[in-house]
Amino acid sequence: MVSEDRSAATSDNASNANRIWLSAMLVSVSAMVLFYVLGPEWGLAFLAAEIALISIVIAQACDPFADAAQFVGQTLKVPGSVRGATLDAVASSMPELFCGIFFVLTALSSAGADEQAAILAGSEGYGATIATCAGSAVYNMILIPAFCAIVISYFRTERPSIVVDDEVISRDGMWCVSCQILMVLFLFQDHMYWWMACVFMILYAVYVYQLYRDARLWRRQMLAVNDIFAARGTSCDIGAVTEQIRGSGLKVSHNFVARALDDLAAGNNNADEIGDTDSAGVLFGCFDIPLTRISAWVVIGASSVVAAVACYFLVNATREIATALSVPTFFVAVIVAAAASSVPDTLLAIGAAMRGDDSGAVSNAFGSNIFDVCICLSIPLLVNSYLTGWDPVSLLQDGKPLPGLVGLRTLLVILTVITLAIMWHNRELTRKKAFILCGLYAVFICYAVLGSMGFAA
């Protein structure tokens, strides 16, 4: 009965969300038409409406991608915290990857055949890539958990706060900080070299391997809980079950056992899989594509193509805004491109939290950041290096660091550590903490605005 109520609530929430997105798309298109008719003096307003439309398209492309990725995760029996940090993170971080590649390609294409101009253009394009990924990392780390906590506090009255598992902070959080510290160390150099991309990609491979090991351990833990529940039924004592499992050599927490027993008692035989995904909704949920082992990968491929095309237009709009405002592309990308490309992360995390999968919601934010740093920075760097004869990408402009780079690399680590400390306190995110996180993001926005005006390093 509880499972049916959850499914019905999830379906209602999805229908409402689709109606909201469709309405937002119609408003964006209408605004674009209006501002186009009003003339060139409304160019910035037209670009703002265009970015809103692009963001909606990206979200709609990533939505079926996420459904298909979740189906793959369920097929492979991957736990929610691991799925959130890998499959969901990749699904929601596609825009950052495509934006990074297109920032480099469009910058290099505008340089022509001149070698020196190509090197300078590559520096500008990769600088915008850094801004997008770093800005997205700040958005993911701060705003996504905050939005989840705020939504949950109003709509999930039976448990109005986000419970953060120890493993999410100790594993995904520490990995995220480690990757960001390595990125900052590289950004303190005068140039970025192709081998740095290889280091990031190797680091991500190690992270995925740890997740694989954790997934195997989770299956053993769930099997142990299932066996005890089958023998004792609903009379299971959480403390006794925890000690019995620990006595068999498996390390489990009281929270893990409590959630597993609650879900088993509710009739959910897989305590970490809240709701099955057997179809992917497309075009604002108007159509459902049945998912199989083959169709899931077709959906993933088609969604990737649509997201890539949308990101191409997002990159062009970002560059046009920077030109219209006469500010470096770096500062526009760190807010506009980063926020527009992070919409899918936000929707996935809120959806996971509404289904009761708090671990998946928070680990998605961490996993997206790790993917942004390790992959979304690496592939554009390799593309740039290949197209410029493997020359390093300069992080200098007129002998000084790129505008905004010094402040960004410092703020990124500081804000990440503060956010982790807030999550670590009592291992939960409340509405009050969420508003504090929103205040931290406001500080970041102030930095970007002041930087675009020439007041920040």
C-alpha cells in the first residue's frame, strides 16, 4: 500500500512538473518572439529568453536520459547512493561536457589559421570551460542540496529534512574535495597540459572502481538484512539486527538497517530502489518509451544528441551576452552557462528526494561535481590540445592570470568545505541550513558580478 502511494505521488508530481515545464517553454518562446519584434535594443532580453528556452530543452533531453540511466542501474542492481554518484551524475552533467567542448571549438574556429591567434583563442575558450564547470560545481554543491531541503520541508511532512548518510560525506564528499584541490593546484600553474587531463581521468576511474566495490558490499548487506527479516518478520529489533550483521563481519549503520527494515516491512523487497522505471517520458511526458536493454541505450544516445545541440546554442548565447555587456566570457559562463546546464542536476536530485532517496539526491550533487572536474574539464582540454598541436593552454592574459581565475579557485574550495561542514552537522539538511546555503551562493554571485565589473581577481 505504501509503495502504491509513493508511485501515485511520484506520478502526480511528474505530471505537475511537465505542465510547469510546458508552460515555461511557451512563455519563453512568446518572450523571444516579442523581444525580436521590438528590435535590437531588446537584444539582451531576447538572449535571456533564449537561454531560458535552451535550459528547458536541456532539462527535457536529460529527463529521458535519466530514466534510461536509472533503468540500467536497476537492471545492474546498483544502490541509490552509487547510482546517484555515477549514472545520475553523468546524465545530469552532459550539458557541462558539451558546453566545454563547444566553448573550445567555437573559440578556435573564430581564430582562423593564425597559430598565435589559435593559442589565445584556445585560452579564452578553455577559460570559459573552467568557469562553466567550476560555476556548475558551486551550484551543484550548494544550491542543489538547498533546493532539495526546501522542497522536502514543505512537501514531505512525515520526514521534512534531508538525512545525509555518513558514506555520502566520507566517500563522495571527500572525493569531491580531493578532486577540487587537485584542480586548484593545476589552475595555479601558468598552463594546462594534456597530461593533466589524463591524471583527472585516471582519478575518476579509481573513484568508479571504489563505487563498484561499494555496490558489491551493499548487495551483501541487503542480503543479510533480507535473510534476517525473512526469519523474524516485523518483530526485528534494529539494534539486534545491526549487531548480528556486524557479528558476521559486515559493517552496517543503524540508519541503514532502519531504512532497510522499514522498506521491507512496507513490501519493498529492494530497500534502495524506490519505484521502478520501466519507461522514459519524452516531450513533457506526452509519450512514454518502454525501456528494454536495447531501447534504454537508444534513448541515452538520442538524448545526448539533443542535449549537445542545445548546448551549442547555449555557448553561442553566452558569448553574445559577454560581447553585449563588454565583459569577459569567463564571468558570464560562471553564472549563466553554469546555472542553465545544472537544471537537470537539480531536477534529478529533487525527484530522488521526493521518492525518499536522500542518499541518491545528495550523492548526485557530489558525483556531478566529480564528473565535472575529472571529465568535463579533461575532454575539452584534450580537444584543445589536439587542435593546437598539443600546445599547452595558457592560463595567463597579458602576463597575469585570466580575469576571475584567482578568486574562483579560492572560493571553490572554501565554499565546498563550508558546505560539507553544514551537511556533517547532525548529518541532516534542514530548511534553516538550506537558506544558509543559499546565502553562500549569493556570495558567489556577488563575486562574479564584481569580477565582471573589474573589482575581483
